[in-house]
Amino acid sequence: MPGTLDLLILKTLARAPLHGYGIALAIKRFSDDVLTVEEGSLYPALQRLLLRGWVKAEWKTTETNRRARFYTLTAAGRKQLGVELSQYEQAIAAIGRVLQNA
């Protein structure tokens, strides 16, 4: 669904801080390989979330000894996650109502 990438990223980071590739892998894994987030979408979204103050980033070393930017959810990001979840649930309920009456 359009507009769900931010929600997916925020929810993924609510579980644990991750680097970009880790976020993409987690979304793919949690969706049973149904959802794939491409770099061309992921990194602009992460930059947007950084600018809005919903995530913060710091450079760390990965488990494979590479340097990567790890993203962490901020307090504002947790609040926004609640807003995004509520809007998503409303949209899904509305779609369900339309489909039942079709």
C-alpha cells in the first residue's frame, strides 16, 4: 500500500536498532519474503525520517566488521509510529468495508 514504507521502517526499528541493510532484511523476513524494500526506496525514506526527527543514526561496526550507519527510533518516532499504525488500521478497515459491500 502506498505510504506504508515509513510505518514498516518505524515498526522494524521499534524492535531494535539496525543498519539499512538489516532493516531491509528484517522487513523481508517478517513478511515471509513477500515484501522487498529496495535501496532506492529505503535510503531516501531513512533520510526523510532522520530529517523529521523520528530516527537518529550513528556509525558503528556490523557483525561482519564493516562500518555502517545504525538507525534508532526516537521518542518522536515512537509517537509517530502510533499515529501511523492508527491511520493504517483505519485504512484497512475502510478497505474491508468496501470489499464486503462490493
